[in-house]
Amino acid sequence: MNRRDFLKSLFYLSSLSLIPSTIEAKTQSQILAGIFIWADLHTGQIFSSSPQINSNGIFPVSRIGSIMKLISTATLLEENLISPQKTYECRGIIKFQGKEYKCTKAHGKVSLIQALGHSCNVFFAQASQSISPTLFLDYCSRFGFDRSLYSQLSPPDPLGRGSLRKFFSLDQLSNVPNQGIIDKSKLDKMQSNFTDFVLGLHTDSAVNLLHIIQLTSLIALKGNMPKLFFKYSNSEHSLKPIKLHLSESTWIGLQNGMKLACLHGTARKLDPENQFKIAAKTGTIPLVSKNYFSKSSANNSNQIKEEYFQSLITGYFPYDNPQYVFCLLAPHGTSQETAVPLAHKEIFSHKW
Ligand SMILES: [Zn+2]
């Protein structure tokens, strides 16, 4: 697969073979700029920078990466599973359940909110052990992840990714809106890699970008997501409002973690002068390409995994009176390399 096909496959665009070549050229530059989606919380309207989404109304699916830590934090705080003062020492890496979880650097002693702002994997790998998979999926459901949104139907899945939606029985859900019914057989699958799942690293922890917009809207407005809608061609998608009751301290904790990310943490280069008063959360998703044999090695059994990244950032602003929520999906690079700078460019070039 060449680079162009690879980039297209990330967004399930490979099946759109009837796109005229001029539009396809635009698609290419659009993909390299990332896909930026934002919503005006006052009017409820969702906008997209992607001509494809604006014409067909199909939103891309991505693994959620560390944005999942927002749900993990909500669960830990709301269920009193951890004291907000409790700290773990992060030395940059931890071996846990036979796997290594790494951070971008050693974060030292961190509390839950600091761990959220710095996206500390070492902290969350340990803290998440007090959460049961059923409880965690319940929180995913409460934040709207069980909703069937506007993804491409039966998308080709070139990278073998699944979807978080698979964990919920959607047939039953159609009769019981907004109530998550967890498919027990799928739960077993998640249970075996629960730490990966809570960190958003599991291959099945994929969601539609609209799920992320819902999640961030709920945090921005402390559980009162208004009706959101997206206009495309001559149609309109509608996202029903969500009301989520969590304690005030849980909402404040989530908001403080996202503010910290912008002030000192993973999103500190998004708005260094704090002009827009943004609260945000980043996510980097490692994508391991198919294994191939090392040509330099005499031993052909020496397989090498080539690692790619794609990344996400979501946030809202201004944090003292939230009016906008946004999400950017960058097709390549870590959040520091691409998602944060691309979101910076989008936010600073837009007339809000
Ligand atoms: Zn750490």
C-alpha cells in the first residue's frame, strides 16, 4: 500500500472510487490537514472542514486513544474509586500484566487530575484496576458511546479496527434509546485486555468523531448536551440531547484536567497565550502495520513491526462560558507532532 492509499484507508475513503479526480486531489490535501469538526453549543449546529463529510454526511471512525481517559476519570471520580489526592509515581514506564505501558516522559508523582492533563499511562494503568469492565461500559454508554451515529455503513476495515459500538447490542438499543445494553459475549473479549481498553489503546476502542463531540459537549456543559445537528447536501443529521447527572466535583475534575492539559500538559502548544481559554484532551493512536521480514537480517524469522501513529484532540472554549466544542483527527503523527499544531492552525484561522 503506498502512502496515498494508506492515508485514504485511514478514513475509509478507499471505497469512494467514483470521486472525480479534481475532488480526489482536494481530498488528499484535506486529509493531510486533518479533519476538523466543531459545534456551536448555542445554536447546536455542527460544522466540518471535510468536503466529503459535507457532501455525504458520513463521519470517520477512529480509535479513541487517550481521549478515553476522560471516561476513565469520570468513572473513578463519580464512583469514589480513588481519592483525588492519591498519587502514583510515574517513572515513564511500567510493566503491568505482562505488558509495558509508556509515557512520553517520567511524570513523577501525579494525582488523577494531573495524570489526565499529562495523559499519564503509568497512572491510569494502575488506577483503572479498581474499575470493573461492566461499570466502565456503563459509563461509556452514559456518555453516548452506545449510540449508533453517522458512520459509513459496513465500513471496510483495512487496519483491523473494530468499534466500541460492537460492545453494545444495537438491535435492542433501537427500542430503548439512550440506554446501554451490554453484549455479554463481547464483554469477555474486552475483559482480557481491560487496561488497554481503559487507556483507549485496544483495537476495538473505536468511535465515530461525533461520539467525541458528544463527550466533550457533555463535559463543557456539565451533563447538559443540547440537541446538535449537522446539515449536508439537502439533508440533516440530528443528535438527540443527552442529560447526564454526575456530581459537581466530577465535572470540575474533568474540566480542570482538560484546562491543565492546555496550560502545562499535552495540549500546551494549542494556545500558548491562552487567548481562547481552551480546555482540551489529546490522544495518540499507535497503528502497527502488517509485520514484514527484516531485509538486513540473515534470520528471516526476525519480524519487524512498523509503527504509524494517528492522533486526535478534542476540546471546548472559552472554559468559563463554553460556546464551542471541537475535534480534530490527524491522519499521521502523534498528537504533539500533528493534532495539536493542526488544531492550533484551525482555531486561529477561524472567525469565531
Ligand atoms: Zn506518566
